[in-house]
Amino acid sequence: MTTESNAILAARDLSVWFSARRPSVFAKRRWVRAVDGISLTVMAGETLGIVGESGCGKTTLGRTLVLLTRPTSGHVEFAGRELTALSSRTLRAARRRLQMIFQDPYASLDPRQAVEAIVGEPLRIVGIAAAKRRQRVAELLDLVGLGAETMRRLPREFSGGQRQRIGIARALAADPQLIICDEPLSALDVSVQAQIVNLLLRLQRELSLTYVFISHDLAVVRQIADRVAVMYLGTIVELAQTEQLFRAPRHPYSVALLSAVPTLATEGDTDPTPVLLSGDPPSPVNLPTGCRFHTRCWLREKLGNPAICAEQPPALAGDTMHQAACHFADETAAHAAPLLRPERAS
Amino acid sequence: MSREPILSVEGLRVAIPSPRGIVEAVDGVSFGVASREVVGIVGESGCGKSMLAMSIMRLIPEPGRIVAGRVTLVGRDLLGLPEREMRKVRGSEIGMIFQDPSASLNPVMRIGRQIEETIEAHGGAVGSATRDRAIDMLRAVRIPEPAVRARDYPYQYSGGMRQRVVIAIGTANRPKLLIADEPTTALDVTVQAQIMDLLRAMNEETGTAIILITHNIALVSRFCARILVMYAGRIVESGPTADVFARPSHPYTAALLRAVPRVEARLREGLTAIEGRPPDLARKPSGCAYHPRCALRGDICVREAPPEIEVAAGRTARCWAAELGIVWKGSAPS
């Protein structure tokens, strides 16, 4: 299904629809299209960032790529095997080297087990001896900023941020080929985030790891991703090499998203962060017609509300370095410039 | 700080007994806020910044307590006030916004009613005048169709809208001071931009002074003219934000600037992590609490905590090196 020889994970026409709560039992069943027809390929050794705001479907996409959530339709292929065609039993073996770091590891930490047992679990399964296991667990705990002395403590003795680190240490212990990282830094202290970022980068070099890095934190994504997919309401609206995306975004939603992240002000430039988007995204139950972003699009407004935006959904188009799903992607840069601060417009 | 100071905090100490010992969450903090001023307090989780905010409001959870210091609001000593008087100060003279808007709202009371209650509690208006004020407040925080949406319950609002309601409640009585503790941490960046825009407009229009507590240094640099950097319960550096970030006098400030990922650029050399972790406030290191993580520590740093040193007009740092006039590499002008 993939043409690229070094593709490790590929999704084709992936959709995940959830049944929405109906206003009454007589009402027609309605669907939340959390992921709606996404195709993407992850290359071995790369870090693919997936960004977007809460509710855009990025977490559902991540869970579906490891088949923790079964897709409504579409295919997922990992290391040459089509996971979506496998039964639950064969699936478990096929995806052993496909791991996931969760947003909320506490939900998966056994409250009665000490940290040593929790982090050492994947090591025990592959038959590593107790003494060596303890040494490795100690290393992992140091790496995630907890310290080996915490080994005998129970999850409840830790703060939310520390619990997140236990989950990260456990995922790293599984020696995976590809890790789907779902907001792994969100609960960490700022000074510790950099340690984890550097740790993830070092592990990637040493173990030839591939990452799918799901995050709402664009600053972190810029530091570690090779390519970035921007999601809006269940679809990818832009997919590009990281520097291309951050320097010259082609989708008006990407422009708005990037412009909303405050940059560190300098003595000459303390202007406030521009506000290009108002209100909230529409409900994924009642998706807008045509381009899903058209109801909030600043570019459409600038162009005098062309009819095509509300009528025809734009396809992801462009070259392999940079693709955007916007009818007017070529005009984004010129119209964005006056809305942004000078250094953003370059 | 030439303007009239409205809040003055002197030598404030907060202690919380715990099984591990006494947690010195706030350990001798002094600062002032001028009227109309916007001050940022940055630090990592557990540095005491939220406890500092709670102690100004006298809302420290049991068994924590203020063991020393003074908090003065426009000349009035808040720590000496009877609880009944203090309740009037909260919500009318000092407004509060917390990270989780849901925790601040009553889930079974209509949005509009919750704002009306705040106005009534502080004698702002009565009857239909209260309702009109509440709707005006919702309009001011840019809730669409405020008269209709006032009849909704919190669950019918998005996270960003709920936080805007909390801002409406926090500012309904035109407080002199608004304390915003991580007001946008739980929100998306586009919503954060909207909320910060709103807070800025309120500051400019009503003159409400703002203390913004956050771990986000970029946000502080865009929003706050002055910054206080907290570490292990103390203010380790303070001054005009752009100046502090351009020429930090405390190695922790400098290290934070190198450790925090920036959206403006991918750093070729990668992020420079601060080794170690923030200290357990029940077992603080001897001397300067930052010394175990500091590249430049000397014998004196291990032995003795540095005093607050005035490194320039309006700028202080708690670092022995600052006394020697050492300035660290700050943010490169872009």
C-alpha cells in the first residue's frame, strides 16, 4: 500500500466516527467525525508532529494508528503488516514494537504497585533478570527526572507531573520501534520538559526510533519534529517540513494557530499577540459544508467570501515538501503579512 | 513603580505542615504592585507562586498558614482583618481567576445568576439592574448573544467561554487588583490569545492592576511590564520584563530562557535542560536553594542564602554572583 520503501507506518482513508448523543430516542442518529478520511505516511527514523487544538481529533488519530481505537473505515499498516486486517490476538504481537505514551498515565498506573514494578513491567515480560531490571528502572527514573530513590513509592505519593513521568519511563522501557507520543510533556515542569525533549531526541538517535508526536505545544513541535501535520475538525489541513510550515504556513488556519503562540518579547518588540480567530471551532457533529474552516476563516473574509469555500471541500495539494488543503493557499502569505508582527511575516 | 502602590507584600511566609516536615511554600516574599500595573510571577510548579496568590487572598488550604509578614491593600492590612471583612475584599477589591474555570463555577446555577450573585454580594446593584449588569459583563467578555446565553448552565459553555465567565465574575465589581493564576493553561492557544486580549483591554479600560501567575515566560514577556521570578518559595529575580530577559542577573532566569522551547526558531544546539529538579520545599538545600542546579556555585552559595541584591534601579536578584555584577546571557534580540 505504500510506495516509499522506508515507510514504517501508513494510514489510508482513515475515519473514526463516534455516535453522538441524540436529543431524543426518536431523533436520527448523529455522528461525531473525530477523524475523517485521513491518509498519511510516517518514515522510519523521523518525527512526525501532529498539532491542532482540543477536539481536532489528534488524540483519536494517535489511538487509531496503534489500533487502540478501531477505525470506522480505512487501513493502518505498520512495518509491512496491515494491522486493520488482523484479529485481536495476532494484532497484539504485530504491534508490540509500536508503543504509546499517554496523555494521562495515571489512569493506567496500578495504584497498589510500586514504581519499580510499574516501570519494570515491560522488562519483566521480555525476561530481564531482577538485578539488571532494577538498575535499568533506576536509570529510567533518573532520565525522566524522578530519581532512583522514588523506586519503592506508590503512584499516589506523586504529584500529577511526576505520575506523567512514571508513564513515560514505562513506555521507554518497552524498547519500541515507533512511539506515538500523545502530549507527553504537558504535565511536566518547564525546566524538566527540556530534559525529556533531549531524552527523546537522544533515544531516537541511539535506538533509531520513529515518533509520532501529538501536541498542542507548537514551540515543542518546532524543536523536535521533522514534518508536521496540522489538524482541524478531523482532517489534515496542512502537512509540511517543519521549517516550511513555521516560516511560511500556507493554510489560513495554520497562520492563525501559529500567530496565537506568544513569542518571547524583546526590548524593541513588546506588541501583544495578534488575535486572528474568534470564538470556538464548530461542533464536529454539524460540520460546515465545503471547507471546514470557512466559518472562521480570516482569508475568506479578506477575499470577499468566495463561494467555493462554502461549497467545495479543498483537497490536500502541493509537493512532497509542503501540502495544504485550501482553495487559496497561494494567497495566504501575502494577506497574512499585515496582520502579523514584522518578524512573523518574514 | 512611581505610581501609587495598591498592593504591598512584605516578608510574607507561609508554612504547611506535612508528613515530610514543614513545607516553606512562601519563604520571605516582598513586592509591590502599583495601580494599573501588570506584574507577572513566573516559576515552575511547586515554586510557591500559587500559594503566594492564595495567601494574599487569605485562602491557603488547611493546615497551611501565614506565619509572618504583611499584606497591605491601599494602606489596609489584610492579614489583620476579621474573616467577615476579608470576604468583602475578595470579589470586590481583589478579583481572582484560576486555572480551572469549572472549579470556580457552580454547575447547577445559570451563568447569569452566578454573575448577579457576585454583584449583589458586594452591594453593586439590585433587582433588574443586577441582571442588566450581569448581561453587560457577559457582553464585555465577548459572549455572543449574552441575554440568551446568560440563561445557560456552565456545561453548555466551552472551556474558553467558561474562563471568560470567570473573568466576568472576577471583574464584575471593578476590583483594584485581579489575580490570575494560570488563567489560560488549560486552554488552546487561539483561546489563550482571546483571553489575554480581553484581560489587556480590561486593564486599559478600567485600570484594574493584574498579577499574572504563569509558567509561560513568553506570555509574561508579551503581557507584563514587570516580572518576578520565583524559585523554591522566594523571588530570585525581579525587574522590567524585557530588561530581565535580555540581561538576566540570576542564573535560574538565564537557565529557564535556554530550557524553554521557543516557537520562533528551532535551536540548532537543542534545548539546554536545567539538570536536576526543583527542590522539595520541605527539604530545601542549604544556602541558596538553587545551588544544586547552578553551574557557577561557590562555597558561599552552599553555606549562606544570598540576600536580595539591587543590581540596577528597579532590578533585584538573590544571587551572590549578582553582587559581583555578573550578567548572564539572555534572550538574543531577534
